[in-house]
Amino acid sequence: MIFNSLISWYFKKRIQQVRYGIENPEIVQEELFQELIRQGARTEFGQKHGFDAVRNQDDFRNNVPVQDYESIKPYIMRIMRGEQQVLWPTEIRWFAKSSGTTSDKSKFIPVSFEALDECQFRGARDLLTIYCHNNPETRIFDGKSLMIGGSHELNKLSNDSYYGDLSAVMMNNLPFWVNLLRTPKPEIALMSDWEEKMEMMAQATLNEDVTSISGVPTWTLLLINRLLELKGVTDLREVWPNIELYMHGGVGFDPYRDQFANLIRSNDMNYLESYNASEGFFGIQDSIKATGDLLLMMDYGIYYEFIPLKELENEHPKALTLREVELDTPYALVISTNAGLWRYMVGDTIQFTSLSPFRFRITGRTKLFINAFGEELMIDNAEVALSDACLKTNARIREYTAGPVYLSSKKSGAHEWLIEFEKMPDDLDAFQQELDVTLKSVNSDYEAKRVGDLALGKPRIVVCPDGTFYSWMKVKGKLGGQNKVPRLSNNRKIIEEIKSLTRNTGMVSGSQPSDIQVELPQ
């Protein structure tokens, strides 16, 4: 097939460029840095920060402070209203919508044509390039790729710009020929009603020859379970016999690995992780065996800096270049991009596992969070929601922590909240309801995952007796000093440790729902 021949030709050419970036990372980054500065000098931001006088990284650090969303938001809002050449010299009409900050339900990341073509699309192509290079006998292009994406909508601040999930932004801008290789049709893939969308996707792909899937694990599992139900089988290979690759990212995959293995019972099934966010495509798993280790991609229009975590409390934190980083040290990731994000702190922390080539692992966030389902629940969201729930139910909280309850084949996932009240709520059911409602109002990603209780159910409240958290801190040797109870965790380690100190004796009363419990000491 001539199309497969063209794809093979491209991949063979591109793998040489990938190798060059691996072998010459500092040269590639320096050339990219100079090009970004040249382009940035044509913008209002670049003129304000003296890009014309920037000759090297030291000049750049001195002229441009580290940014977060709050500091760059005024520029972004102007672009959303139709102004151009504010942060980037070419026209920006698309914005990737993701979960918000302390004051915003959502944040909107500008996506330029260059960011799409040279970063996001290149990253997707390179994921397949590396996979095909490592698996020369693959027949992945004999069938279709299933993409589970988001939705998009017209930007209400301007008539000719749009925003949506990053996946939706990418789907709306794919080359026409890519649609020949993917399923379902865009009108289904971009539906905003997730319950209807899952059903339509299942019906539309049931009889397709799907060889690869890309998407967030939670929604992918929901779709697979629906397909199995429609077909009356228990193994996805009985629906799609040629399935061979699942490409995932955005949330940790380990909690879902066993579920996928149970639903796709084949030793030939491969899983590849990537690290692409609304702000850019950063890393690719380049080895089937190196699960969790990602290759830092050098030529995607992103210039990287790294801030040691101990520097984050400083007013002007010192950022390091690639040549300055060390192994096994956590860094906050800072990027400058071909969409006009300048020295922007993404919020993720990484740790290098290799310096030749540069491989890393995602170790967490610069703030506490839960992101087991793509909800990106931050500590700011939790504090606001708990305060509101306490206010409306006349309660006071002494200590709390929260973590995920992972999705299973029979039940949706959830957040489990272990709470020690100083004053119990007038109504625990009302407290739970208010917590859920406020979380939806302050975090758009949480709100999206709660639709229909499909991926994420309502919060599960566990009321702990007085002294529970003190006892846990004592057992951990963390009494006094600067030690604090971790408020949000992206795994169940702390939840299970604390629950092990108590025993469950059932509900407060028969009127309480099954997901509200009281724990009593052993």
C-alpha cells in the first residue's frame, strides 16, 4: 500500500532527527533558544522585556522573571479578545482549556500554529516513529487508530477563536489524510455530552478494525467495557483482533495496568506513555521495558529550564539549564515555547534518571493534587470546597486528607476524604453534597469527569475519631516542627496508613448514604 510506504519513508527520516537530538541535546536547545528569542523580539512581551538585548541564557534570566498563570493571564486574555503579537508573533486562534488556578475555574493556554505543528503533532508522530522503529514487524497502519478526545466550543470573547481540551484542539486541526486512519468521525469524537459520546463511540467503532488506541485511561476503560458488553465477550481482542498498542498520558497508569491486562488478554499488547500537556509535548517513552522513564524531546519548540524545589520559596528562584541538572534531584519544570509562554512554570516536578540521553520521571506537582482520572484537583480547590461545605452545614474541620478510589469494572472511581471534625456537620449528607458542588464550580476538569458518575463518582466521606491524625503523625515520627498532614495524594498510601489505625463499625445512622462512614479506634 502506497500510503504505508510513505509513512515508512517519513519514519525512517525522522528517526535520524530524533537521534540527533538525543546525541546533541545542548546544541539543539541552544539553536532553539536563539530562534525563540528572535521570534519573541517581535512581540509586545519581548519588547517589554528587552529581547533585542538578549544574547544568552543569563541575559534571558535577568530580563524575564519566572512566570505562572496568574502573571501571564492578562496577556492571554487580551489575545482571547482578538489582539495579536502580544506573546507570539503569528496569529493565535486556539486555546487549550485545562483546570484552573487559585482564582480561576479554568485556565486557557494559547496554541499557535507552530505549537501545533512543531510540538503537539510532532510529538504524536514521534511516538509512532519510535514505536515502529522498535517494532519493525508492526501492522499498526493496516487498521485504524481510535482517539478518545475532548470537545471544543467557540471562544465567547472573540468571534474567530476557539477553546477546548487539548485533544479537541488537535483533532480540529489534523491534516485531512489523518482522518482516513482514525475513528470515529470527528462529529462523534468532539461531542460534549460524555454519556452520549461514549455510547456513540462504542456503536461507531464496534465493527472497525482498530489497531491502536490513544486516550486517558478512565474513559478508555469505560469505552472498552461498553464494547465488551455490546459484543457479549470478555476480551477486547474478540472485538478488535488486531489491537496492539495503547498510548496514554496525563495520569499515572500503574493503577490501571492490571485492569487493561484483564480486558486485553494478550502478551503482544503494548503500552506507551507520553507526557504532553496543554503547554507542550515534553516526553516519550522510547522503550517498552522502561515504563515510567521518558525521553526529553529537544526539538519541539520548547526551551527547558529546571528549578530545584528548595529554590521555589525564593522571590527569584535560580533556574538551571540542561548541562547543570543532576540525577535523582526533583526539579520544577520551566518552559519557554513557540506559543509565547516565557519562562513559564508548568507546575509539574520531574527527576532525571539518565543524563545521556536525558530521561526523566514525573514525580509530582509543585502543589498538592489528585489527578487519578484527569481531574487535576489542586489543594486550592479542596480548601475552597471544604470551607464552603463547613459554612453551609455549620461544621469545623480539624484535620483531613484525600486520595483516589480507583475505577473498577463495576464501579466508577471517586475521591475518598478522611476528615476529623472539630464540630460535626448538622447533616453529613448535605456536607458531602456541598463539597461536590463547590468542587465542580471551581475546577472544570473535575466537573467534566463527574458527568453521569461515569469516571468519577461523588466524594466518599470517612469521619475519623478525635486523635486519628495525631496518632498517624506520631507513628510516622512527624510530630511537631514543620511537619504537616498531606492534604491531597495521588495514591492511596496515606489513606490506607491512616485507616489501618481505625476500624470501621458502620454508619452513623441508617439514614446516612453508604459512602459516608464513621471510623472508630481499634
